[in-house]
Amino acid sequence: MKKVDYLKDFRDPKKIKALAQVIEKEVDRPINIMEVCGGHTHTIMKYGLNQILPPEINFVHGPGCPVCIMPKERIDHAIALVRDEKNILATLGDMIRVPGSKSSLQKERAKGKNVKMLYAPFDILKIAQENPNKNVIYFAIGFETTTPMTVALIEKVLQLGLKNVYFHINHVLVPPPVKAIMDSGEAKIDAFIGPAHVSVITGAKIYQEIVDRYGTPVVVAGFEPVDIMESVLWIVRQFKENRRQVEIQYKRAVSWEGNTKAQKLIDKYLEPRETFRWRGIGDIPYSALKLRDEYSHLDAEVKFADILPDKPIDDHKLCICGDILKGVAKPTDCRVFGTACTPKNPLGSCMVSSEGACAAYYKYGKLELV
């Protein structure tokens, strides 16, 4: 049996071009495809897939970037927490660079505040054990992909009996914002490319309601260019054959039911919030998770409620990140893109995150600034 070289086989230029030719031959109508995840956006831009596909295929960028959708008031929560000298705040990746209303975690760290950037959530355990007189707060972010790591950490904290670890939960869900965008009617979307890593946990079943409700195909795709091109072809064929289905392109890791063990662990510790404010989109009911009441003693939003601001804060007036996340604009529609707003000086979260659409256009796209 031939061994699959995933990097070589799924990035093969000949396969990419061959798929583009088949799509061009078979597509018989314009199709607006929302790639929900920012990881897909980066692959599309990095490999120029939007340039080699026929003009009938239009990619619409979606809200699947956990850093991008975080509202300023949640960043202000993190800043308020870390300004207390008794606290250590830890989080993952790009979160420290996202601007709040007046500062960012990166700026606070430069001032000497105790901000830790984690490579893995379980690093919290060592930090807590080495700092028994400090409150160690994990600012947890991400879609369904990273939620199992957080709940596994919660379970370990309880098992070890650590009394100085708290959780500020900002985990969000994929289907609710997709439905909110479709219900708004602002964006014209004919089909979706679903994120593979989310689907490994949830299973592809979470997209069936979207197909049933809106009549839009959903193809769960991997993140390599051949994955995306193949998924576009599958969408084209669904329209040609008058089908509307959930299909799994990323069969090497995704099943219909998903990781049921991880799902049960999530349900044990977390439950849906009544509402959560998405940056640039607004309040979406039951679109995020929070700690269950029986674990409120671990909840940073309960423990430190008296110092956490609770006022919604709008984005910078010139930033159109919200419109980009809703699929009604592209980064190049923004008049400050690549000028006043760059990765070194981001005005909005879409330029900050490594999954942000603006960051992808800036890094891989050709700037056409007037």
C-alpha cells in the first residue's frame, strides 16, 4: 500500500491545476462559497486558489476566527484581571495582541503585568504550582476545536485540588453565527466549506440543520489546497445534480458523530450561555459556552465580578472587521487596510490574528491601494 505524503500530495501543483480545470469545465452558475474558518482563508490566499478558479467561484470569508470575533469588552476583562497584582493571566497565541478599548495584553505585559502566553493549556498547572500565592487565570478561547483541552484542564485542576486556578471561558460555537449571518440576509451565500478541526470534535452532523434550513450545501474540508479545491468541486457538483447535502471531504479525520468522548467531557463542565456578543456581529443567543453552576468556584467571571467591566464597546470607526466576519465585505474594501492598519499596528482583530482575513490578504495578497 502506497504511503501518503500529506504535505506533498495535498499541495501538489499539478493536482491543484487539474482540479481547477475540472471545476471550470463543470461550473455552470455563480456560486458564493463561505469558508467559515480563517485557516481556510489563509490557504486560499497563500496558494492563490482564488486566482486560478473560474470567476463563477467567489469566496466569502466567515466568522471562524476565535481571536477575530472576541469583543473589546472581553479583552478589557483580561486587562482588568491582569492589572491586579495578585493575578497571573495566561492565554494562547494571538490573544495578547488584540486591542481592547484602551490597551492590550501585550501592552500590559510591557508595563510589567504578569501575562503568560501558553503553548499548551496544561502549562497552567506548573504556573499554579510554582505560584501558590497568586491567582492563575486561564483566558480560554477557541471554537469546538480547543474546548476539549480546556475541560481536560478543568478536570485535572479538580483532581489535583488546586485552589488558585480560575477560568475565564470564551469558547464559542460554529453553527449559531452561521445561522445568524444567514438569517440577517446581508450576505449572499450559496454554500459553505466547513472547518475540519472543529468537525473532528463535533462530527459533521452539526451542519445538517444549516443544510435543511437554508438549502445550502456544506462540505467539511481539510486545510491543504487540494482539500479546498476538491471541496469546491463537490459543491459545484451538488448544484449540478440539484442536491443539498453535508459531505465530508476530510474523511481521514472527520466522522458523522465526531469524538463522543470529548463531547461528553465538554457537557460535564460547560453549558451554553444565553447570549454572547460577537465582535462586529452583535449578540447571538446560545453561541458560546460557560462553566456550569456547580463549577462556579472556578469561574473568573464570578470570582472577580466586582472588577470586570460590563459595557459593550464598539470597534474603531474605520475598522470594517465586523462586515468581513459577516461575509459582506473583503479586506480590500477597507480604506485603512495596509496603510493605517497593518500587522504591526492593527486597528482591528482581523489584522491581528494568524487566522484573520485581513492578515491573510496583507501577507499573501497583492495590495491594490488607491
